[in-house]
Amino acid sequence: MNCRTEEAYNQLIIHVEPEDRSAAEQVAALNKAYGDYVAGMASRGDCRRALLGRYFAPAEDLPFLDGFSCAGQLPAGGGSALWVMFTADDNFIYTPILYDRAGADSAANTLSIFEEYSRILAGSGLTLKDNCVRTWCYVDDIDNNYKGFYKTRTAFFAENGLTPATHYIASTGIAGVMPAGCGVVGMDALAVKDPSAADVKYLKGSSNLGRTDAYGVTFERGATLMLDGCRTALISGTASIDTAGHVLHVGDVEAQSLRAWENINVLLDEAGMSFGDVTVMITYIRNKEDYAAVRRLYDERFDGSIPHLFLHAPICRPDWLMETECIAVKR
């Protein structure tokens, strides 16, 4: 089966073309390609481990590797993919996707997931407020279920000391499809054991972006921290938005893409970085038919030089046609 890889510093993306193969066969091919890559690392004396891993394939009972996640998002160009981030730094804890199998709606699902994650952190003497630095939140049928998710998250944060006077958490809130019987919300999370050693700071991008709590949601635009001895920026899902929280360029996916990337550039600049430091970009596209236009703009803007995933996944407002997140490393 045809596999191709993209890699940059600590990032690896493996793509499998569909070739009329089943989802299980595609995931098995991803696993084999990943195993071959890890074997090659070992032969080179590379002792890094997978810090996080995520499949972009159907959220079914497939041969997913333990410790990796899947939220049912599919590559907009077809096939399946696997994204892995490597580290030799033991200051970080990744929790792959958490589901709620009992809650009746997105609010109940969200509360259960954050309670469970808080218990997981407490088992290591950590807390959501002091140690969690990045989340990826997936909401099925996001146009109808996002309100229950974000209102519950905001209330849980307030109860746990995450407020406008303290800080929130860098995050992406995006559509996903949970496995059967797993509710409508899922979450991956990244925590740091020793925040002082990681030197965590939060990004605002105030020239282009406003505070998220001003329009009812609660996340940070991005965070920087020390990972493997390098300043690393974790940029949250960023769309075509202004300082007042308004959607810009309604109905124009190309203009929205350019504004989203402009907003990211502002955040990177605040972190002392640029797109030249970006090691991976993930773009979520609401309408699959917009993939060709967004891909063309990406190739023109970045010359195809940054490993990139384009996923078919609606964004949290119907007027947003695309959203991008990224990771950058200042070496």
C-alpha cells in the first residue's frame, strides 16, 4: 500500500492513499510504516519516544496503537493518516482521547471527561490549572452540541481556578466523530509535570485577536514552553477572527485562510518565532469541496515546506470555513 511520510524535527506525518482498501487495511499500513520508522530511529541511536500520536481515520474498532488517539476525522484529500510527535523530555504527560460512555448529551459528556481527566492528573499529584497546557476537544455534530460543551467547560474551569484573572489552556475545539456508545465529546490533553522547568507562558496576539472569554469561550490563543531544551509554541486552533471576536470574510474560504494564517503569524511573532520555525500545521476544513482552494493557497504561501494535515472537520461556528493549529520550535 502506498505510504508517504513528512517529517520536520520532532514531527512525523504518515499518509496512506485509499487505493480501494478498507479502513482497517489503511490503519494496518500506517502501523507498519510507523514501526519501520521507529526501527530506523533505533538503528540510528535515536532514543526519543512518541509524546503524542493521533490517527485520522474512522473512529471504529481498528488496529490503533495503544497510547494514540482517534477522533474520526478524515483527511480532506482521502485516505488515512497518522501524526506523531517525538520527545526525549520526560516532563510531559499525554493523555489520549477520553470519552464518556454514560452521559446523555454534550454537557454531561464534557463534565464527565473533565472530571475524569482531573482524577488522572491528581493521581500524579497534578491539577488541571497548574499542569495542563494543551487540549484538543472533539464535538460530534458541533453545530448543535458545541454550546453544551463550551458552557460546561467554562463552569468547570471556574470551579477549578481557571478564570480571566488566572489563565486558561491552549486548545482546539473542533468536530469529531466518537466511536459507537462513546457520547458526542472526546478530548486529548497534554500536561507538564513541572511548570517552572517548562517555563510556560501564554500568547495573546492582541493586535489581531481579543480575549476568548469576552465572547463566552475559555481558552488561550497559544502557549510557549521548553521542550527538549527548545522554546516550543503550541498554537491553538485559529480562524478568521478579529479583536472583537467577529468572523471575518464570511463565505470566502480563501480570504478566511489568509486571515487565519495572519493571526497565527502574530502569535508566532509574539513567541519570537515565524512560520520558518513551524514543524507541523493542521488545517480543519468545514466543506470538503473547499479543500482544493485551501491546499492551493497553502502551497503558494508556504511552498509545501511545512508538514501539513488537511482534515474534513467543521469548525465551532457555521460561518467559519477553516481553522489552523500549529506547533513551532525555536532551535
